[in-house]
Amino acid sequence: MATTTEKRENIAVAEGITMEKLDCVVVGAGWYGLAAAKQFHCTQPECSLAVFDSQSSLGGTWADGRIYPGLKSNNLLGTFEYPDFPMDTPTFGVKTGEHMPGEVINNYLKAYAARFGITGMIRLNTKVLIAEHQDTVEGGWVLTVAPPGQSETKVFARRVVFATGLTSEPFLPHFEGQETFGGRIFHGKEFQQNADTLKTAKRVTIFGGTKFAWDAVYAYATAGVKVDWVIRSSGHGPCWIAPSYVTPLKKWIEKLANMRFLTWFSPCVWGDVDGYGGIRGFYHRTAVGRTIVNSFWKVLGGDVISLNAYDSNPKTAKLKPWTDPMFTGSSFSIMNYDTDFMELVKGDSVNVYVSEIDHLSPGKVHLSDGTEFESDVLLAHTGWKHVPPIKFMPEGIEGELGIPHTPRADAPSTDLANDPVLTERVDKEILERFPRLKDQPIWNKDYIPMTEQKGITSDDEVTPYKTLTPYMLHHFIVPPSERFLKSRDTAFIGIVSNFSNMITAHLQGLWISAYFAGKLAEDPSTAVGDKEAMEKLRYQTMLHNRFGKWRYPTDWGSKNPNFIFDAVPYLDLLQRDLGLGIWRKKGFLAEMYDPYGPEDYRDVNNEWMAKYGDMKKMESLGESAKSSHSAEPISEVKLN
């Protein structure tokens, strides 16, 4: 029997199939998906809602099956929580100044879902295979889902929030000779399922330079297992990683990135929304200002290099990052280990190689420089597929939807990402406003995509190295297309990544609920039917999304929005759209120098509800079906 909170209804489609209908479906139950579900449920409680997730527990990266040995948050207590659900010490056992263990974050997310009444709406082990958009006035999606222990079924969702995450689909290539290797080969996503190798393996190979790889090296080395760490010589190099407190003033790095005064040093195409366009103009459009900006980034990067003492040992010297700190996004990580990582590397338990894996043979790994060593395990941190793992219908809709797809010279006008004229105009504006970005860093003159490297292949349709268009979403959330704007039925949450993901999730979730209900103060849907307004919307969307190619060439580039010091003005942008004030500190000096954190956004929902609570709430599907303006009866849902 359907629960009251879920309020399921069934509809009959033309083919005689009984189809469940829901007012809203959220696809994904990670940080962002839970925030979207919670915000929708709390602001539109009369509407039916379900959350589909393919894993066996909620949590996304922090789900039960993803908590690998030693996993902790990069953030310290107080900066890794939803604004309206503090992670307090008595409840969760983490003290001030500590990083949160993976198990604690897992429990926290489950407590969040329970606190706001969405646990019962989450359907686990339920994968969304196909999403077919209904091109009617009412709109909506027909989702083909695979529930546990059942055959595929179809669900009609009037609105869908896609929250499939950036680390849900691992990319694991084929290594030449892996069939004869004899040991285990697995991606970091499967570390927990292979955690027994911490006890059974004598020698392991870790392949990759991201924070995931650092964590794996630490886990094996502290377990007494010999580690051979291979970082591609033709790749991006080791990630930036810093202590929690940096700069000569020893400032908390997560808070440093959210200090409004320091956000001005970051070239940001949406930065003027904070009301300080004049100051930003000085820093980025004058020679004196750019000199100051360059000095700031030099100090920040130099301090991290100094604190980590890379050059104190030949092995740690190989871990020095190759990218410019100014051009580095959220791959910038934080030292969160119980003991000194660098001292561990200097010891006998870790070897570091900057080379390529040429091939594997029985019980051995062979590098391109002729080095070979024995290995029981190959743990490959080879990246993630950043495209939602769903087949979207009708065929070819990805361009209009604004998600990554194959570039085309003959793309239709609705495919914004493949518009060369607009791309040229946008690039011109970006470089005129931020001349510093013309001087792009050369982070590896010998760069070769992994899938083009000798000894590594992949037949996967999507890889981190395949040329695809970038995401092209208005404010990184909704497609800038009349097809989707007129029916307000589609949103993406969590394609962005920054140090303030929890605050971003909270505000994006509220933004989406307001958008679905037609209650945004700055509403992109008002552009529908207005040619000039739609052109302006498309231009701004291209401007924001193309910006990443110049600002964060390795982390964002042509993939998903990824930034650090630009998070506060992005949160300002969302609040402006919601009709809320953006300055949340008490006094000018506090606004400039007091870092923003979850506590500053604690009352956002109450402020928004006070402003819009007396307005008519969004109609549920049941009411919508009765209204006279519905273009087609729901029984005419189209199925392919």
C-alpha cells in the first residue's frame, strides 16, 4: 500500500500499461540529491515525491558501500554540513578541529533524511535507465527504472531533478596484459569491496595522482603493505594538497576560500553580482591590480609548497604539483591524515614513479622507462564519467538539454554548446574582462590523454578523455531551452564542485523548488516566447559555462563547473534569483573579512517562505490533471 507521504497515483497509458505518476522524482541520493528532495518536500509538502538511487544505501560518495578504509572529509567540523542541520559534537562525536570520518558522514546523511521526512521516499537499488521527455504543454518525463527483484517498469514524473553525481560512474581502462596479471585490478570506487587486500597483499600498485590515490597510498602503507605509486608523466600530475591552515597567517583554508575580500582576487565572470564590481574591475582590468592578484596566488601556492617541504626528499619532490594554483579548481585537496603523510613517503614502504604503465605480466607491472616490479594488486584511480549514466530520449536531445555530447559542425540552433559564433563572442568578452586569462599555464607540454597512451585502451562510450561538449545549463542548473523552460520540468543539481558543496546543495535545492513552483524573483522561464530575452539567456549561459575553459583548464575545462574562490559569489547569484539579500554579515568589515559558512545560510528557507509562503503553492499532478489548460490528458503519455 502506498504511504501517505509518497502519495502515489497510477495512470493508464495508451498501450494499456499502468504507470505510476509522481509530481517530482529526484534521481540520486547523494549530498545534492538529498538536498533537492528535502527542499522540495519541505517547501511543496502537498506534492508527491520519490528518490531513485542505484546503490543499496543513500549517501552517494558516502554510501555504505563507498566508505573505504581511512576515508575522511577534507573539511574540518563546521564546514561540511547542511546549513539547517548542524553536525554537533554530542550527536556525531566529532570535535572541533577534526576531520569527519566517512562513517560519521554516512550517519549524518541518514539522520538528515530522517529529520526532514524523506527516508521513506527513497527507493534504493533502483536504477533509472531511460528518461524520455514529453514534448507537451504539461511536459514531464517517462522514466524507465529497474527496481530490485523486478522487471523494468515505467514511471511518469511531472518534474525530474537529475542528481547522479560526479563520482558515481568510474572509468577503468584496459591495461595491456591484464588478463595474465593474476592479481586484482580495481577502481578506487571498489576499494571497500577489496579492503581485504590491506591484509592479504604484500605489494600493491597505486595508479593516479588525485586525492583518492593519496588516500589509497596512505591506507596500504600504514597497513604495512609495500606501495609502488605510479603517477603519469604525460598526465595532470599530482594534485595540490595543503594542510588545513595556510598562508603566513595560518588561516583555515576552507574558510579562506569563503572570505569575500579574498574572492575578489579570483577572476570570476559572475563575480559582479556581489555588488563590488568596481573593486573587481581594479584587480582584473588594471596592470597594478593584476600584479596584486598574481602576488596573492604566488603567496598561497608558495606557502603550500613550503609547508609540505616537497624538496626535502627526492621522493616527495615527485609529488610537487604541476599546475598553477590560480588555475586549479576543487582538485585542490587537504591533508587529513592521522600521521605525517610525507614522512611515510620518505620511508621504505612507498616508491614513487613518474612514468607510464606500459603493460602487465604475470605478477608484475612494467613501466615505460623499463622499470618493473612485482605486484599483487593494481588499484587504478583513473577518473570518472562526468555524464549522467542515463539514456535520454528522444534521440539527440542532449544538445537541447545542455549535457555533454559529441561536438557537431551541423548542430541545430537549439544546441547551444555547438554554437561557434556565440562561443567566439563569449571568449572575446571573457578575455577582455580578464586579460590575465590570456596567459594560460603550460602544465604539461607532453600531455597525452590516457586512452591514447601506449598500453591503455578503452571501448567505453564515455570516458574522461573523450571530446565532448561542456555542460551548458543556466546557472549550472536548468537547460536554457524553451522546450524545458516552458514546462519547468527539468533541473540538474550537483554538477558543480567546490569547497562549499553542502551550502551549494542547500541553495540549489531551494532554487529548484522555487523554479518548479514559478517563484523565482529572477526566473529564466520568463524568457520563453521573447526572442531578445532568450538570446540574452543563452548568451549568459554560454558565458558562465565557457568561462571554465579559461579559468580552470584542467579541473573544469570542457567538463563540469568546478571552482573554489568563486563559490561565495555563486551563492550570491542563487540568492539573488530567489529574491533574497546576499550580504549576511553584520557590518562592512564583517562582510569583507568574516568567512562565510553554513551558519550564515541557516535562515534562508525561513526568509524565502516568509516572502513567498502566502502565494499559491505549486499544483500537484492530481490538481494539474483536472485543470482545463492541460494540453493533453495524461493517458496520452508517449512511449517509445
